[in-house]
Amino acid sequence: QAQLVESGGGLVQAGGSLTLSCTSPRSIDSINAMSWFRQAPGKQRELVARITYRDITTYAESVKGRFTISRNNAKNTVYLQMNSLKPGDTAVYYCNADALHTLDGLSRLDLWGQGTLVTVSS
């Protein structure tokens, strides 16, 4: 059962923009890192962008300079702003929460959403 909820996917022309949202039913303040992955048909799931609880971000080389990950802790939501979209960005995009900071250290979460489809037409 999906425990994160993604939204914002859709059909867009090449060069266009979309913003994906990932909302957690629990506070994300203490989540170690929130990430966006994507899986294109016939391909393995790949990491697209990651943001840590200290707001340190990392990106796949293929999306650097085009995608931006951000978080709003007050809304328990993580965003992925996608600009200059290419047909190669077509995939189902998934949100992930990896682990929780607790008084006893990191507690593994590995929460996923159900995915949101992004289709970029040429």
C-alpha cells in the first residue's frame, strides 16, 4: 500500500514544464532524505533527485540544470519542478522516503508512492 501520494503528472510537449508533488501523511521534518525516482517502460527505476533533511540536494546528470527538488516541511510535501522537458523524461515518477531520524538513530522507512505518469511528446 502506497504511503506517499504523488500528483502533478500529465502530458506535456517537449520544452514544457511540470511540477510534481509528493505529500506524506506524517511529518517530513525528521525524514533523512526524500527522493524522486522514475521508471520508463522496459527500463530500471533510476534516481532523479534527492533532498536531505539538511536541504542538501543531488541530481542525476541527465536532469541537472533542468529539474529542481524542494521541500515544504509545513505542508509535509516535496516537489520536483521539471523544466525543458524532453521525450526521454517520459516515465512513471515515484516518491521515496528513506529513513527517519529518531533518538536511537536512523530507522529505516523505505516508503513509496503509487507513482505519477509524465509523458513528454516530441
